[in-house]
Amino acid sequence: MVSETVQAEGHLIDSGNFQSILTTIVEHGSEYEILRFDVGRKNAEGSHLTLRLTTETPARLQDLLAKLSVFGCYVKGTPEVLLRAADMDGAVPEDFYSTTNHRTSVFLGGAWVLADDQRMDAVLIVSGGRVACRKLRDVKHGDQVVCGMQGIRVAPDVQQRDKPSFGFMSNEVSSERRVETVVARVADMMRQVKAAGGRIAFVAGPVVVHTGGAEYFCELIRMGYVDALLSGNALAVHDIEVAFSGTSLGIDLSSGHPVEHGHRNHMRAINAVRRAGGIGAAVKSGVLTTGIMHACHTHDVPYILAGSIRDDGPLPETMMDLSAAQEAYGKALVNVDVVVMLSSMLHSIGVGNMLPSWVKVICVDINPAVVTKLSDRGSTQTVGVVTDVGLFLHQLAERLRP
């Protein structure tokens, strides 16, 4: 049997982390002894917990420490972080530490050093006294990689007791909440973020266009509530299709009826934009005069269109290099305070993986499973709104109008 002493601090009781720590140990088949537990007596005071863990083998102990780290547990005595050099490009030693989306520090040179560019599913690289999250493909031979679990401290993002600004509902998914109430609170939060000089990014799928929400999304752009738009080829194609022919996927949006030969309209839209030299050129030359993409260019809202194997065309601005698209997404998300995800499961999950846990996430989809899957993938800060995206955008625009 091997043992290790760990400690944790913060709002352990009301966050549920204390119970989660003990449950994780028991389910792991290990044993614990509470050596010290000082409970915070006021709102601003955290609790302090010290535990002795006992398990069968060193490997089992390391596995348990990894599971407990997400609740803020770290090895007592702050041993110096273990570093190993990468022996090849694009890969790391087998006992590397894989990050969560919570604030992470490593004990380096006698002090805790906060990691930069926090995101989940990355490795930690130490260079020049700094620590940074880095994707595996970006690791270079000789990089100093954080390994094992010693000298690593994770700070779960917990809603403070006296600041319920984003705690307007739990992150459980339900289709029975009043959409109007949720929209009102989202609108209030967006106003507060913009008043404080913060940034709001949107992740949007083509359903925004199909459900008639494009005009309201354009209104959000004009009002200054969209600082970045992350999407794929389809949103832009169908937005431009509507601008040119009034149809989306060949359906007339004003009547809801299919148009004869309407299935070709999206290809005509792609062709027209390609002939104009791209979306920006089409806006500048007057070929494209309405829609989301027109509003983005008119109001200087940056957008990134990440391509996929399904894409028709694609449009000239669509990035078909997946690695380049991921990098562009990541740069667009730097220092965002809120991300609103509108009915785009794959792009939403991808963006969720790039975000630290303190970024507020609102996921809107008619399918509850999409919201659940996003949370299950680790983006537990997500608030799910189960409703029609067009309806949500309509009500949100109404709430945000001056």
C-alpha cells in the first residue's frame, strides 16, 4: 500500500466538491483519512481540507491524484513540478499531465506559476520561467513537459456565494423553462459584459438562417453585441442564398414552401461569390447587399469559417486547412467573456474544448442532447437553453434594443 497527503481549499462544501472528493476516492477503491477540515464561517471565507490517501500501487495513486485534481486537490508540501524533455516533435512522455479547462498553476522555482492560454486536453510546457498550455501537435523536441501530478494545482471555477450574476439557473438541461425569462437574463448579462468593455463571441450553425433568425442576428451585430462569429461554410452559403434568392435550402423563407429548382440556389450563391472574388469583394462591389456576412463586413466583425468534408464550393473565405482553422478559432476566442452557441453541435463542442472554465457559455438548441453532450465533454459551465434558435434570437434582439 502507498500513501500521499493532499490538500484542497475554497468553497468546498457549497460547491459540492467536498462530497465529490470523498465519493471519487471510494469509487476508486482507495481509502482516505481526514487529517484536517477547517470550514469557512463567512461568505468570503473558504474551507481548508487535508486528506491522507491510501491505495495499492504507485500507478493507482497517480490515477487517483489525477481524478481528484479537478476538484482542487494537490499534493501537500508543494513538491517542485516534474519536468521531462520531449524526445520528438508532436508527442510527449507517457506520464504527461493532461489539462482541464480550470485555472492551473505549477510549483516552479519555489513559487506557484499560473499557466497561460488555459484550455482542456493540452499539455503544459515550461519555458523561461513561464508555463503555457500547448496542443500535442505543437510540441517540439526538447520542450520541457510537465509530467506526473506533483507540483500541480487546479482551481475549479466556482460561483461565489455573494455574486450570482451568472447563476441565474443551473446548468442542467430542461425544455420546460420559460424562454422569455432565460432570454431576459442572458440579455442583462450581455449588457453588463459590454458595459464593462468585455467581448462576446457567437458560434452559429446554418439553422440560424433556416429558422428565420438571420435578420435578428444582423440586428445584434448592428447593436455591437457580436465581437466575433465562428462558424462553417454552410452558415455563410445559406445566408448568401437568402440574400440572392430569398430561399434557404431551396425553401422560400417568407412562405415556407419549396421553390421549383430551389435546391440549386445555394450553388448559384457560391458561384456568384466566387466570381466576385470572395465574400468581402462581393460586399464591396455591391453584389452582396444584405444578410449576416454583409453585416459582418459592414460593421467590422471578424468571422472564421471552418471547412469540412461536406462543404459545397466552398466559399473562398472558408478555411479548408483544419489546423489553420483551429488556430484562427483560438485567436478569435482570446479574452472573450461570453460565448453564445446557436445550434451547431460540432463547432460548439470544438469551441468548448478551447475555452477556460471561467468563460460563460450559453448553448441554444432545439435538441436537448446537444446541450448535454457539450457539458459531458467537459464544458460544465454551459447553461443550456432548449428552444428554437430563430425564436431565441428574435426575443434576444427585442430585449437588447435601446
